[in-house]
Amino acid sequence: MTDPSVLKRQALDLLKNWPSEMLELVDLSVDDTISEATLQDRWLWPVITPPVYKGGVVLAGDAWHPMTPNLGQGGCCALEDAVVLTKKLSNAMKFKQGSIEDALRLYGNERWARVFPMTVKANIAGKIQHSKNPLIGFVRDSYMIPKLTKPGKLFEHTNFTPEPL
């Protein structure tokens, strides 16, 4: 489907039981800015996922932990990566607290604890949001959306407090 007006109508229909603010956002979207694309996902797996660094190369953001956009946290996690990596490297280089390799290992360990669960949650949220199974759809639309889209629960995963720089 490529007709933006049809995609907009489909989106509004899918979101009909969501809070009115969400419907308004879709309704206000300019038609020629609406498109549809298939998402590809790559999971992180404990133990078998390659390390976050090798030699002088370190990964951050989608290069290390791509996630579906269902939680709206991909870009945020990439920025968090930059803050944590900067802090770890600064400690090693400026304050002589361990080697560069130690800093990269510490960065990977600290970030893994946050990004691994986030990638799993984003994937599961996407599977639920896009499920065509009638039972999952009923539970999603009748219970999950009205109950869980309240700001306190909906944005709980966005809490991140870095060490002071």
C-alpha cells in the first residue's frame, strides 16, 4: 500500500481505542509524510553476541543494539551510549583509572544491562502492536492500550540517570 491517505485511514482505524491525543497526532499528520515500511530486527543474544569492542573499534547505538521503534528509545539509547562511553574513556585517559580497554569493557558491561532488556521489550511491544491474532488484538485493544498508555507506565522505560560527567 502506498497511498498516504489510505495508510492514514488505516492507522486511525487501528488506533480507534487509543487515547484521543494519539488519534489527533495521526489526524494532523500531512498525508505526503506518511509511508509504510517493513521493519527488520536483529536481536542481541547473551554470550553469542560479538563484543562491543575489538581492538580500537567500539560500537554504539544501532551498530551495536538496533531496536524496533516501538518504545521510541533507539536514538535515546545511542545518546546514552555516548555519555557513558565518554565518561569511561575520560576516567581512563584523564584520570588514569584503568586502561582504554578497561574503559571499553566497563562501557559494554554497563550498557548491556540497559540495552539488552530494552531491545527485547521493543521487539515484544512491536509483535503485540502488529499482531493479527484476534485474541492478542482483543487483549491489546481492550486492556493493554487503555490501561498501560498512561504516562507513568508508558514512559517508565525512559528513565536513565548517568554518572556525573
